[in-house]
Amino acid sequence: MRIKLTLGLVLFFGTGLGLGQVRPAGFQRTVPLKLGVGYSNFDSDWNGRVAGPSLWLDWNLSQAPGLLNKIALEAEGRHLGENNKGFQLRYNTFAGGPIYNFSVRHDRWLRPYAGFLLGYGAFSFSPSVSGYSHDSRTIYTPMGGAEFPLAARLKLRAGYEYQYWPSLFHGHALNPNGLTIGTSYDFGAKTSRE
């Protein structure tokens, strides 16, 4: 009788302990990076429009507490140029800084963002009579736009950027601005796992 009672108690309490899940069924490591490529078309603020490829990389602070988890650090590079009636114009920029991703709960398909980048810009153009044809500056870039999910990790991004190039051409600022449309792959996006 003792053996039956002991065995019954072990089976009863053993099944209760077996019902709780101690470890998750699946574990997936993710890297909080987003890599994107796009096409930009800007007003040069000097001689018409310039267009070309752009590339960006975002490091999301998604593990940070509170409002910090909506901030990402972005680095972007852009090569814009045009050749209009023999006049060549090129903008090469590299900038980085914080962007804030707004969370819109009732519109999960749309994720707006805004940011401010600081960087380096190189500006080349057809030589003038004096031979002056290249300059470079520290640039300031406010930006904003939105992302739309295409798939679990693939996003469509459309954004506007306004660049401020101070003290160019005897103290005058140059302000190229325009639109960028592209796609990005989110290495840190959560995907469902069975």
C-alpha cells in the first residue's frame, strides 16, 4: 500500500510540475540593423535637379527602456549628379545621427519617422573661369518620412530631406532638398515562429 501511495503522489505532483514551460519553444537571435537602398531626386538649389543612388543603415535601440526604444542611429550616403548641356554637377554626402520612429497604434502599416543628421558633403561642378570647381562642407540635414511593410522584414521607405551647406559662394548657404524612395531589409524584425 505504501508503494502505491508513494507512486501515486509522485505521479500526481510530477504531472503538475510538467505542465509549466520553463524554456521557450523557439529562440531567435536578431541583430537590430536595417539596411536600405534607394533612389533620390533633389533640387540642387543652384542649377536644376540632381538624382542618384542612396544607401542607409539604421541601428535600432529597440532593447532600450521607455521612449529610447523608438530611436535609431542612422548613417546614410548619397551620390547625386547630372549632366545638363555640358554642365556637370555632383553632390556626394555622408551623414549620421538620430532618427525617431513614431508609433501609430491604429495604423501599424504606416511608421512615420523624423531625424536630424550631421555629416560631410562634397560638391563638384564644371570649372569656372577661375578654375574653382570643388568644395566640401559640414552639412546639417533635417529629414522625415514613413515606412510601409512589404513583407515581414522588407520595408518600403519614402522620405524628404533638406540639406544645409553653410558659407558656400562667399557666405551664401546652399540648400539642396528632395525625395528618396527605396526599400530596406530589417535584420531585427520579429517574425512568427512555431
